[in-house]
Amino acid sequence: MKVLNKIKFWLDKIFEYASTAILAVMTVLVCYQVFARYVLHNPSAVSEALSQYLFVWMIMFGSAYVYGSREHLTIDILKDKFGPKMNMIVEIVTNICLFLFVLLICVIGGYLYTVKAAVQIDPALRISKAVIYASLPFTGAATLYYAVYNCVAAVENFRKGKRQFGDELSGTA
């Protein structure tokens, strides 16, 4: 579990810093876009397209990070009423279902679509459209890791007799 925690720590840091950097760049780009449009009367297609690409990447980074840190929206009123063993089973089944969904849709489907879009060129940026679609398999792979980590953590918590409730995980307790 120690190695898994270390990997998760660094993966979390990468997503935190990357999302923050992307947001900062997007802020500058959007401010420039507004300035160019309303003051210079010459809107920049490059800044608009680039901010759209960065927005997609930021959303995908954020969704993987939020899932990994277990701060996503969850309705766990029934799960919290279960005993420790059933809670662990539900946690594992939930993460396995998410693992399969992300594997099929984000990783495999995202990869296939990225390859398919590689020949399309964005007219404003003059780069392959695969850049935007590559966010799916990239963050999907991280989400797969988080799903495995959550399963291992559920077993560890069961063994230690710890019980994690939704309110405690989300920081809203």
C-alpha cells in the first residue's frame, strides 16, 4: 500500500499543478481574447481555439483528480447503513464497474477516436485534432489507477476496522 500511496500522491500533484497552470494560461488567453475583440476589433482565432483545447484538458484532469481524491458527488445514504463487510463489497463492485466503463469508453474508445482524429487538422492552431481527444485515454489511464487504488484501500480499511463515510471523505462533515 505504501507504493500505491506514493504513486497516488505524485499523480495527484501532477493533476493539481497541471490544472492550475492550465487555468492560469486560459485566464490570460481569455483576457487577451476579450481585449483583442473589443479594444483592437480583431478577435484572435488562435487564443479562442487554444483556450477551448485547454478547457477540455483541464476538465479531464479535474475529473480524474476529483475521482482519485474521492471528492466527487456521491449519494451514499444506503451504503453508509451497511455493515463493514458489505460496505467494502459495494465499494469494490462500484470501482470495478467504473474501471470497466473507463477502460472501454475512455481508454480504448478514446484511443481509437484519437487515432481516427489524428488526420484532422485544426484550422486555427494548425495542429492535429488528436491533441484534444488524447485527453480521454490519458486521464482514463489515471482513473483506472485510482479505481484500483480505491479497491485496495477498501480492503485495507476493512482489515483495519476503519469505516469511511461519505461526509468524512468529501470534507463536508
